[in-house]
Amino acid sequence: MPQDLFPTVEDIYVASVDTDRGTKEVLRLYDTEGLQMGTTGEIPMLKPYYPIADAFVLMYRIDNRASFDVIEVVRKDIEKNREKREVIT
């Protein structure tokens, strides 16, 4: 495994995408950089995104079990706190 890999930096990406229906959709991608679980087992940084997001893309390092454990906590928190509408995870 290369040792010169660095986590992403928090950023927002905006893209306009043509759909099959002939319309354009605007995608806002919020890259939150590497997440760390707090002492209470929560990741409070993500809570503001729950009501506005239509989907979440959760990524983890396949060679790091702790990375997967953090994502599992995030996934469960999204499921627990999402509004009654459908959210894709």
C-alpha cells in the first residue's frame, strides 16, 4: 500500500446532468473528507445534510476495518434520522 496517499479535502462539486427524460438535473456532491467517530459514537458533522440530501454515497478503505466501522455507524444514523421520504444509500 503506498504511504503517500492523503485524504480528500472537504469540498462541494456541482454538475449539470442530462437525463433520459430530456431534462437537466443539477447534482451537488458534498465531499466531507475522512470522518472520525466522536467519543459518543456519533458523527455530528453529517446531521445538517440529512434533510437536504436525496442520496448518500458512502465510501471506506477496504484495507481498514475501522474505516468500515465508521461508515456503518453513518449508514445506521442516516436510516434513523432521515425524514419519511425515500433516501438512497
